Amino acid sequence: MLGYALSFAIGCFGLALLLNLLRLFTIKNLVDRVLVVDTMAVNVAALVILAAAQSGSALSFEAAVLIAMTGFVSTMAFCKYLLRGSIIE
């Protein structure tokens, strides 16, 4: 039963990732594109965690944490660039 739930969740997050990718190419506002890329990073981290839970591997959880941290830092850096025009002051 848990296998079916994990497969369903992987399918839902995969569909969400594809819809985010579609939204990324159709949106014109740069700020909204940053939010879409941040959401995609969260979806990829969730997919890695779900795949790790399905396979029983503990190593993939570290990869998911690195993906989430990279997504967060890149979003913050890009937002700072949009607000101030420079990342490093």
C-alpha cells in the first residue's frame, strides 16, 4: 500500500514539475520566473526524497537537502540582485 502512495506522490510531483516548466516558458515577468524556479527546486527535492523513500536509500536525503539549500540561496541572491542591482556590496 505504501508503494502505491509513493508512486502516486512521485507522479503528482512530476506533473507539478512539468507544469512549472510550462509556466516558466509562458510567463513574461522576471520576478515570477524566480518564484517558478524556486518552486521547481522544491519539487525536485521532494522527488528525490520520495524516490529515496521508495528505494530505501538514505544517501539521497543528503542530496535533497543540498538541492533545497542551493535553490534557497540562489533565490535569495537573485532577489537581492533584482532589488539592488548587485549581489555583493
